[in-house]
Amino acid sequence: MSHFRLMADAVLLVHVGVVLFVVGGLGFIVAGNRRGWRWVNRRWFRLAHLAAIVIVAVQAWFGMTCPLTRLESWLRLQADPAPYAH
């Protein structure tokens, strides 16, 4: 397996983590407040979650492709320059 493919897979895992953080962050905040998890109300967590939401919203507003998507696509192209060849 090419090192480009491995790096693309790593970027994909990071991207999944970011998506889970953006989507699941609010759920953690609600559940954490019910269960007494103090870390969900820490400034660093709330600001990081808000920043992630703002970045995604700005990208969507301006029709931008996520940089992680572009990087993963480029890495996959480097791993197999002709992915649709017959």
C-alpha cells in the first residue's frame, strides 16, 4: 500500500473526528451537564466547539470545499493517478 494512501486514510480519520466533534459536541454538553461532567463547561471546550461550528458555517456559506477533503483527494490522486481507468 502506498504511503499516500495511508496518509489519505489518516486525513479521513481526522476528518471523521472533526465531524463527530462538531455534530456531537452539543450532545456532550447537554449530557455532560446532566451527568455533572465539569469539562463540558470549560472555556477551552466551548470555544473549540464554537470555532469548529463557525469554520464549517463559513465554508458552507461561501461554497468552499473543506481543506481536509481537498487534502485527502490530492493524496488519493497521488496514490493512484488513474483511479477511473478501465
